[in-house]
Amino acid sequence: MDFSCIGVLEFNSIAAGIESMDRMIKAAPVTIIDAKTLCPGKFYIIVTGEVAAVDASLTDGKKTGGAYLIDELFIPNLHHQIIPAITGTVLVETWDALAVIESFSVVSSIVAGDLAAKEAEVIIPEVRLATGMGGKSYVKILGPIDDVEASVRVGVEYVKQKGLLCKHVIIPRPHPDMQPYFL
């Protein structure tokens, strides 16, 4: 399946999120990448598929969720690293510089990861989405220091503009003992 299009809806009601998810997958042939409850009492759904299908799915989900919708995302040309980073299926062999962009939003971390991956030759090994972190999420970035710095710059700029940046760090030449805990 082609994972170049993504749609995300985030609700401040778990019940509204579950109902919207049902409408979304009935509306168009999309695949659910992730859907779950997150703190504090929110629910998000991530779908992928062909551009028109994801668009139709989001339209029905937003209509169903109504006033409970708090954030949304539609990227028709998603960087190919982002969905594997969300699902935890990235194999990493490089260990030069690392960075983390920490956000108060699921949507802003996905966008930051997409922008970072499109900016320079980096690896996005993980986009961790809010579970067990009080609603926060983060993006991990690896690569040569100059590329990591450029990628972090564009990702952080986006998250700052949304007012959702918690913190970001860049670590050149991280100690090898960190690797099992970072990847």
C-alpha cells in the first residue's frame, strides 16, 4: 500500500472520536494507521490511503465529531519515513547526531517530522504520539549534524508557530551507550 497521504483527526471526547472513526472508515477505503485514547481524555485517528479517499474520510469524520474536533491534519504528499516512524518499524544503522522535538500535540509532531524529513538527508526513527505522556508527543531525528540542525530548525519553527513547542534538543556525537534507549 502507498502511504504517501495521511489524515489525522483529534477530538476532546473519546466517544466522539470512536463514532467519527466508524464514519471515517465507512466513508472511503482508508487504512487506519493508529487510533487511541490519549491524555487527558482525548482520542485521535490516523488514516492513510489514496488522496481522494483520505479527504472523504476526514470530511465525514469532522462532520460526525462536530464541536469535539480540536485538531486536524491532511498531508497528500507525506514523506515516506513518517508512517513507519509512527508504527515503529524503522531500522537505524547510523549514529552521528540525534535530535528530539517535543510537542504538546499529536498533529504538530507529525507535521514537524514530515517537514524535517523533507528538509535534509535525515532518518526519522520514531514519531511517538502522546500515549502515556500527558498528551505530549515527540519526533526523533538522526543524521549528519548539519542535516539534523537544518531539519530541526524547520520542524521547531512549525511547532513554535502553533504555540505547541515543549522543548527540542540536538546532541552531536551521542554516546554509544544511549543507542539502545534512543532507538
